[in-house]
Amino acid sequence: MIPELGHFALILTLPVALVLGLLGVAGGQTGRADWMALVRPGTQALWVLTAIAFGSLTYAFYANDFSVVYVVQHSNTSLPTMYRIAGVWGGHEGSLLLWHFMLVSWMLVVSIFSRQLPDAMLSRVLGILGLVAVGFLLFMLLTSNPFLRLIDAPADGRDLNPLLQDPGLVFHPPMLYMGYVGLAVPFAFAIAALLNGRLDAAWARWSRPWATAAWVFLTLGIALGSWWAYYELGWGGWWFWDPVENASFLPWLVSAALIHSLAVTEKRGLFRHWTIVLAITAFSLSLLGTFLVRSGVLTSVHAFATDPRRGVFILIFLSVVVGGSLTLFALRAGKVRSGGAFALFSRETFLLVNNVLLTTAAATVLLGTLYPLIVDALKLGKLSVGPPYFNAVFVPIMVPVLLFMVIGTYARWKSESAVEMARKLGPSAVASVLLGCALPLLAGPWSALSAMGLSLALWIVLTSLQQIYRQIRDTVQWRSTPWSFWGMHIAHIGIAVCVVGVTMVKGYETEKDVRMRVGDTVSVGGYTFKLTGIREAKGPNYRADVGDVELSRDGKVLRMLHPEKRAYFSTTMPMTEAAIDTGLTRDVYVSLGEQLEGGDNPAWAMRVYHKPFVSWIWGGGLLMALGGTLAALDRRYRKKRATAASTIEIKGAVA
């Protein structure tokens, strides 16, 4: 009975979303108060119906209702409860329902926390989001219905993919989807502003906290995914430039450019065209990521779908969204009045340069991701683009990004003196270079790349601390300093921490692949690993070989590590569970491979790593997310302001 209720609720969401979308856009354009008055309750009704559908599918997993095809495909009676619940989004159909639930949740939050917006603007924004929801609902109902039923229900299900039977499944996809879907909100604000014909500071101020919030969730989702892959797959890597990893990284780069461009539009009324394009591009890239994952064109541990119909539908949806948005932009863009002037040496210039660099970096990643697919589609052969390409083209672009990021925070609006900037930044730059060149000598052989990475990171931290000190020293009521100030510097320090982690682990990690028997030892990075035993263990739905590895340093035993090699009952796929000893400045990592020889004391394949500062990569991600959260919660975004004086109208547009 519960699945039927969920299916019925899901079907009802389609007409509700369609009516909401049409009424919202039409009401906002015509000023019909009676239509606009229906938008908020319509959003609430849409959320309730979607919550019923999502809750029904969740209950079907919890109750082992194997009359639902999707439950049969992704659950099992022996699956732990946590993974049965998370299994709701462990496959294609359920993850789409989660996507839609998050979209309507964003709509609900926007309707609640945007009371300061004019009714017409809010009506248009929610209407556009409702029309986006219609596209995803049609996709689900026509190609990916999670409530399809079986007449004869089997006694048990096929089980969840062993790769997904990990706590990472509970947190990573929801967090990543919140970022993906959240980019629909600044997109809706951008389209609403174009429809309204007013691209002004007020629009940028309304849109900026939502863009920042989406970026925060994307940051957390990407960091969690990287950490999950690091400890789950057993190969010790934290980023492999997998196409689906790239699919989440692309909108992250563009949304980072977007939130900085919105800052210029809000403060100075500049970059209005650029900001609109970035808002459209960021959401379009999130839809492109959906296409890559769901279409079957990729083979990846992240990819779900193999049905070509799904790929065609998303491609059509992507074309409609991108094509319609760019057409509207083309019709309106020529009528936007030019903004104010700024000098070549100014904050505006540095932010613009960084925006161009971030979008260029995104373009290089997009090219490396799509080019093999295009070559394959044209029957020109098989081509693989891997880490060497991305490292060679991406890293050189990001170096000036870090440089201009520091200079941009110090430069004044409109115009700045190069001599004054050199006086402010010179001492910290010299100190950063000296320390950055000296510190690699403490870690191992000196490397120019390591010295450059550490110098840049130190410069970011020193200049941020310098500005924080001056703010506290020169401001009488420094506690009233805007949260966005603290958020900006915490996020920038987070980037520096991440750069330190990447630099150190890339430059100084050590690893060994060895054959070990019980009693054997191997040393890596000053640590000694001794295999003291191999034993069998049973889990709720798997059997495992567990290694007992004694970790020691300078003859002192630090702890026991227990890497596992699991075999799940429902599949023949072996799974590696690495054992990691994490410290502030290093990880010691060991994974158990296959049994190589039999006998009384068989040999086992083992992989051991010493990874200096690797945890700083994810620590930096958390700091970035914290900084973004503080910036999004700045008080000025919750105030209602008079905007008539700052409004920039499009000639001849509908007001």
C-alpha cells in the first residue's frame, strides 16, 4: 500500500509543478497578485507530495518490500539498516528522486527565507524552479520510475553494490546533490532578472547567498567523495580525474567564479553580462554532469544508467535549458546599460582575471572529459585522457589564480596604486618565498614545484592573517565586522591548507607493493609494518580476510592496523577495506590484496603508504565550506533594502 501512495504522490507532483511554474512566471511578469499569492502555498504542496513519495520509497527499503523492482535491484534482507536506507539513492531511479526532493526543498527554503524579495521577483524565481522540476519529473515518470512493481515478488533482493556499502554513501551523494541542485537557485534568479528586465545590485545581493550556499555543499560533497575513494578503493589516491569526478568539479569551478562575480555586481554594478552567463553555465554544467552519469556514455564506479533513452532525454532537457536561457540572454543583453569605469590596477581587474582563469580551467577539464567521448562517438577510435593531461594543463592555470586571489583581496575598488600594493604585500611575499623554499628541505629532496606550492600557500595565509589583524586593530567595534569578511579569509586559508596537502602528498609520499607472509616486515617513510596474522571474520552479508598489522616507529609499537579483503555473499566482487592511521601531519595506510601462495604460511599481496599532510586536503575543504557558510549568512542578505537608486534597467524590457 505504501509504494502505491508514493507512486500516486509522485504522479501528482507533475501537474502541481507545471501549474506552479506557469503561474509563477506569468504572475511575476503581469503583476497578477492573485496568481503570485498561489506560489508559496503551491511550493509547500509540491514539497509535501515529494516528501510523501520519497518517504514511501524509503519505507519500502526499510521494510524489505521486494514487490518494488528498484528495491529488489538495490537491497537485500541481510543488508544493514543504515545501508538499506541509504540504498534509496544507491541506484539511478532513487537518486533522481533524491535530486527532485532536494530541488523542491531548495524551493521551500527560498520561499521561506526570501521575504525581503518583491513578490514579483520571488514569483518568477519559484516559477522557474517549478519548470525545472517539471523536466526532472518527466524524466523520472517516463524513463526512471522508482515505483515499478513486480507481480511475483522474490524472497530476497540482489543486494546493494558492495562499493556503496560504506558510510560514505550516507553522506556523500546527498551533500553533492545539494550542491548540484542548489545551482538551480542562482540560475533561476538570473533568468528571473532577465525576464524582469532589471539587472541591478539588488538582484546580485539576493542571488549571492544562494550561489554561495550551493558552492558550500558542492565543496563538502567533493571533499567527502575524495575521502571516500581514498579509504574505500584501496589504491591510496584522493583524486583520479575520473570523468564523473570532473563532472562535479566543473560546476564547482564555475560557481566559485560566479560568487566572486556577484560580489562585483553587487558592489559596483559591473560584470552583469558575465555574471548572468556564469549563473547559466554553472547550472548547465550540473545538468551535463547528470547526463554523463545517467546516459551510459561513461564507465565508472560512480555511473548508474545504461539505458540510451535516459541519455537522450537528458540531452534534450539540457538543450532546452541551455538554449532557452542563452536565447533569452541574447535578446536582453544588448539593452543593458554599461556600468562604471575602473582602472587597470584595481580590485575589479583582479577579480575579472581570476574569473577568466577559473572558467579557462573549467574549459580545460571539460575538454579532457568530453574529447574521448566525442572521438568514440565519431568512430575515430578509443582515446584515454588521464591524470598526465589534467595535471599538465590545470595546475599552471591555478598558480596565477592563487596569486591574483591574494592581490585582489588587498586592492581597492576602482583604482589602486601599484607602489602602495607592493609596500603592503612585499614583506609577506618575501617571507613566504623564503619559508616556502626552506621547508621542503625538512621533508626530503628539494623540489621547485613543492617550494612554489608551499610559498603560495604561506602567502595566502600570511596576507589573510595580516588583514584580520588590521581589521581588529583599526575597527573600534570589530565584533560588528561583517561575517562575509571572516568567511572570505577563512575560505582563502582553507584553499591554502588544501594546497599544502596536495603539495606535500604529491611531492613526498612513498609507497611499496610487497609480498608478505606472517612475520614479515616492511618499512616505509620511517614506519615499520609487521604482518602478525591473517584471520577470517564474518560481517552481516560478507566474509572477510583480516590482516593484523603491527605499526611501529623506532622500535616502539604505535598501534595495530586491520586491513580487510571482503567477499560479499550476493556477488563475487572482492572489496578492499584499507586500514589507516591518521595523524595531523601524515597518514600511514595499508591495504590487503589477494592471497598469492598457499601452504601453512601463505603469501599475501600488501600495499603500504606513507602520505604526508594528506588529511590537510580535506581539512582545507572543511575550512572553505565554513568560510562560505559564514559569507552566506551575512546579515545584509537578510535585510530589505530600497533598491530604486541602484536599479539598472534594460530599456524596453517588461518591468
